Amino acid sequence: QVQLVESGGATVQPGANLKLSCTASGIILRNYQMAWYRQAPGKQRELVARRSSGGLTTAYADAVKGRFIISRDNAKSTVTLQMSYLRPEDTAVYYCNTFPSQDEYWGQGTQVTVSS
């Protein structure tokens, strides 16, 4: 059974940095592109960033380009999202999943709130 467990969310002020982590089990991470998604209140879930299975290729949503960095450690089965210069509009529940996402892999997510 695949489990993706997100952690690291918090309430922070605008301009702060935060690092999210995703620990995977029941899946051979190196076989998949991995991604971070987020869902803000009243909005649809959206793709934030993705990284290729080998880790060489990344892609980011325009809203986070230059501020967020996705990384992965296939040996440790972890995917991280380093977030910098956070803005109130980054407030959302953040999830990791494969890319494309698999419905059965969604976890509980981790809440990030950016507020002064």
C-alpha cells in the first residue's frame, strides 16, 4: 500500500521560508516523477512543482518560479519543497504525489498559512 506523508507546514509571516517534506512508502520512488500540489480554500488543487524520476528536470508553476525548489532523495524515499519569500497567496494545504497524480496516493497534506 502506497503512503505519502507530508510534514513541515506551519503558520508564518510574509517573506518567511519554510521546508516541506514528503516521506514515501510502498512505492519505488525512482520509478516516478514526483510533484507537489496545493489546494487553497475554495480553489481547485493545482500543480506547484515537479521533478523527474532521475532528478535532473524540474518544472514550476509561474506563481512560485524563483521562490520554490523541489528536490528528491530516491534512496531515502523523500521529496522536499523548499519555499522562500512566502506570500499570503501561498496559503494552502500542500500535498505530494506522483506526476501525473494517482487518486489513491493522496495523503492528508500539510497546512501552510502565510499571514501577518
